[in-house]
Amino acid sequence: MKTVAKFQIGKFGVTSGNIEALKLVFKTHKQARISVLKSSGRTRESMEKIVSYIIKGLLAGEKARYEYRIIGFTIVLNKRKAR
């Protein structure tokens, strides 16, 4: 059975600690689910900004490719091998 790492983005938004935790998770997992809570001031428009900020942070110095889907206020982030 696959395990999926789960995260929450709260009132402080995406922090460097969130990015570092995701980097550690993607060393052993291929998928993470990130819930964006109401306290973060979430809107549909802000979801794209949150995802782009997360992916930019994850790509710093790493040879990988990330794909995402936004389902409601949940971001499903998948790691793929770089070509």
C-alpha cells in the first residue's frame, strides 16, 4: 500500500520550513497532498501562486520534474524523474 505525505498550509502561508519538509519527503515518497486551510486566506487565484512558489522552492538545485493537480483546496503534487 502506498503512503502519501500530507501537509497543511495555514495562516503563515508557504514558509521555508514547508519547502524543506517537502524536499525531505520527496526523497522517499513520490506524492504529497497539501491542504490549504481557510486561515491562509485561500482563494482560487491564490492556489496557483502557492503551487508555483512551492515548485520553485523544490526545484532549487534539484534535477526533477513536478506535476500538480488542484482539487478543491487541496494540491496533489507528484515527483517525476527528470528526462
